[in-house]
Amino acid sequence: MNRTVIRGKVWKFGDNVDTDVMAPWNSLGLPWEERRGVILHSRPGFVDQVQPGDIIVAGENWGCGSSRENAPANLKELGLGAVVAESFGRIYFRNAIAIAFPNMACPGVHDAFDEGDELELELETATVKNLTRNIALEGQPYTQEMIRIIQKGGLMNVLKERLGVSAK
Amino acid sequence: MGMTMAEKILAKASGRDQVQAGQYVTARVDRMMCHDTFPMCAIALKRLGINKFHDPDRVVVIVDHYFPAPTEAMARAQKLGRELAEEFGLKNHLGFAGICHQVMCEQGFVLPGTLILGTDSHTTTYGALGAASAGIGVTEMNYVLATGELWMRVPETVRFDLQGSPGPGLMSKDIVLHIAGRFGTEVAQYKAIEFSGPVAAGMSLASRMTLSNMGVELGAKFAFFEADEKTIDYLKGRVNEEIRPFGPDEDAAYEVIHQVDITGLEPQVSLPHNPGNAKAVSEVEDVPVDQAFLGSCTNGRLEDLEVAAKILKGRKVHPKTRLLVTPASHRVLLAADKAGLIQTLLEAGAHITPTGCGPCPGGHMGVVAGGEICLSSTNRNFKGRMGSPEAEVYLGSPATVAASAIEGRITDPRKYWQETTLSRGDA
């Protein structure tokens, strides 16, 4: 079995962080330099502090709200390695999988991490570890289909393979 | 064992006799709805070398978020959308007919018992007609357009039995804000909802659509009402198919059944910045209102405009408040005009805009500035949703919006309106 392991430093967020603060409507379609500054604007300064590979640990209902794929896409483009939350808004969650951005639900994760702790996520086994505090948690496992979508680099690549198209 | 509405539809869509909550299936999608996202989808598929959809006749395209085009770039995108619709052989590019969800229902694209996916979170609206309908993003829509199917988890179902007798001033919006406040906006996360009970049965289709529409604000994937005689009446003349009642099996298994007694329920208002921050209107009176907005896929229907016109007839919008009214579709606008409602609203000082999503998602035609307060008949009041992150958005029913527009502050609609759009007692 393949092992997809993601490690990173944790930033913590609370409950009900919605898609509209991840991707405000008036930022959709703007070039990256103009769009970047308003991502997660409910937490001023975050976009300037976050480093590539960092991981967000969040409370309940991360990504509630809109169907805009820009929400997980913005976070992925910001360089975040993953989001591990108590629970997700379902459309956001599906969008994240579809664009191969690892997001995993893991009950208990919010209490198990302090900001700055080191998190390790293994996708295939849905194992979430706090390497700083030596705690291991069980996330909600992905289906084979979801693992395949992530490993292929997104649903568009799965589609390409299925239809046997090679054009770029 | 019996099946819920979600289980029945996903069993049929995946070619099985029986499915159960928790199971994963590949489901055949009966209809796909794209709004302003359509050019993005079509271009992404063309880049892959895919030049035809799996079944173009199942696809409906409606432009609503940016109608009328506020910028040249948007006008170009809409022009491109029309060209791509032609190239892909779509017969249902409806252009500017109104807000996608209203148009899908009123023009007969929603049939009970079918599975519909759309590129908008409020696609749950079609559950009011007994359809399993959910929002997805553009990448998943690309996959559905190309293949006609998508993986889905069969959801557990949470049932809300709506009982009791509505007091004066009550609309279905108040019930759903109350549910969001009492049970939380995660109550149906990843799950289906079935609204049932005598109050649900007595509701008009317009009132049902408001609840199903806001199902997504409760976390739901689908938000059903049974398709009953009222549904069949509504669909007469809109669809060619013969429509039969559709509901759950009697012995279907629910994760939980919540009893919601609406007797004595006051009109509700949700405070910034979450629909779950619901309070009785009497607790938030006196909050000043800069902009009152009546519209959206949640509450821009004829029933909503009728209530607002009744309240505003012979009265004036407060000089410090602007009231914007955006009918949910061109048909709604036409019907409201024929009924004299537009005249009444205009005389009261309301501004009538063309149909579309308007300021609800913060695009244009009434976005709000920092420091302003908007009382809105829409579905979500997230920070920055309708414009500035420093603005405050309160959610309420059309009646509460109209009454508040008169006084320039959040106002109990019962002061001006003693009726209800819900039926009293046993329906």
C-alpha cells in the first residue's frame, strides 16, 4: 500500500469558518497577488505568517457555506499541506478532495493540538499524530475512491484517465 | 427494510434495489445545473480534449450571480457562455430568466424522486419538490458533465416533524432560523433532512422552498419535503411527465426525529455573522437598518413580495433606510407586477432591481459598506458576505424586512401584519 504522509506545523482555527472568508466573492477571479491578502481575512495577518507545508487544525464545520471551489483552492495555493478538522461543510470537503488537497475529519483533533505543534497525517490509514505531544488520533477514513483521486492529483486527472484523453 | 427519500433516490440512481445510509455508490445524475460557472466548466473540459457532454439534454444553464453584467469582463464571460452552450449543443441555456433555483422549479426542470446536482450550494432548494439535489464545485461538475455520474455517500436522514399552530406574523423563514438557532448549523452535516408533520404538509411550495433552500445552512446534503398533492398541483402545466406522490417508506430508519412545535414561536432574526445566531425579533428590536433587502433564492418569490406589499401598502420606507427588492425570477416580477405589488412597493419608496442574485453573495447591485447594517431576507450572514467585512448582516423573513424598512430599525412584523403564510392547525 502506498503511504501518503504529510507533516507540518499547526495553526489553529475555531468553529464555523466559512467559505466566504476563505474566498470572498469580490476576490474571485482576481490575480493571485491581489487575492492572497484576503484569504481567511477573519484572522488578520495569517497569510503573511503561514509557511508552505503548514497545517490547519480547526473545529466544527470548517468550510461551511458556498460551493465555490476557490475556498479550498486558495488554501492549497497558499501552500498549506492539509486541514484536519472536527468536521467539514460537505461541499467544501468534496471540493478539497476533487482538487487533491488533503482534508480530513478527526474528532478530538482541536483539543489535541496547540498552535505550533507538529502534526503528521497519514492519508491511507487516517492516522493523525501530534508529534510534539506524542498523541495519536484516528481520523475518518477515506474511501478507496477518495484516496485514488488524491493520489492521481485530482478528479480531472481521474477523468482524463477514464476517458483516455491525452490532450492538454 | 424501508428506505428514506434519500435512500430511495440513490438506490434508483445506482441501479440497486436497496441502499443504506453510510454506503458509497456511483450515482447516475438526472439533471445538472450550472450558473455563471458554466464557461469555466466547458473550458476546462475542452482543455482536456472533451468536446461533448455525456448528455447535453440533461444540462441546464442559468446566469444569475452577475446579471446584469456589472463589468466588461463579466459581459465577456457571459457572451463566452452563450457561445459555448451552442458549441456543446445545449438546448437549455436559459440566460437571464432569474435565480437558478427559482427558474429550475418554476420552469419544470425539477421532478420528484430525481437526483440533481448544481454548482451552487443552495441547490438543496429542489428538495421542496421531493428531489435529491445538492451543490457541488466546478471540478466535480466537470466530471458529471463528462460522465453523467458521481460518487456519493448515502446520507443518514434527520427528520424535523413540524407541529403546532403558527401565530401571527410567522413565515417559513422563521421556522428555519429557529431550527438553526436551536439545533445548530451542523445538525444535518453530511446528512439528508426530511421536513414532515402537519405544518410541512400545510405549507405552500414557496414556503417549502425557503426551508429546503436553507437546508444547506443546517449542513444538509439534501433537504426534502414529500411530493404530495400540492407538489403535483404546482407541477401541472410546468412538466409533461405524469407526477405521482413520492415520499419515504413508512418503516424508513431515521438517525433522529426532532419534534418542532411552532406554537408560540415569535418571528426570528439571525444576528451577525452566522445563520445559527437566531433570536426572537423582540430581543433585537431597535437595531438601526441602513439597507433592507428583499430577494434571493431563499425569499424572493411571489408569496414573499405579497407579504411585503401588504405591510408597506399606504406606508413609507424610513428616510434613513433603503429598501431593495430583487424578485427571484422574471416570472415572479411579471406576476408581482400584474398583481399590483410592484406599484405598491414603489409607492412606499422601495427600489425594484432586475431579477438575479443581487447583493446576496456580495457581487453587485446593493453591496454594503463597512459600518452599515443590512437586514436581509437571504440565507447567510457570514462576515463580508454582502460586501464589506465590517458590515453587519441580520437575517429575517420578508415580513420582518418590510416592517423594519418602515421604521428604519429591526421591527416586529406583527405590529403591521397579523396574518401568517403558514396554515393554522391541522393541515
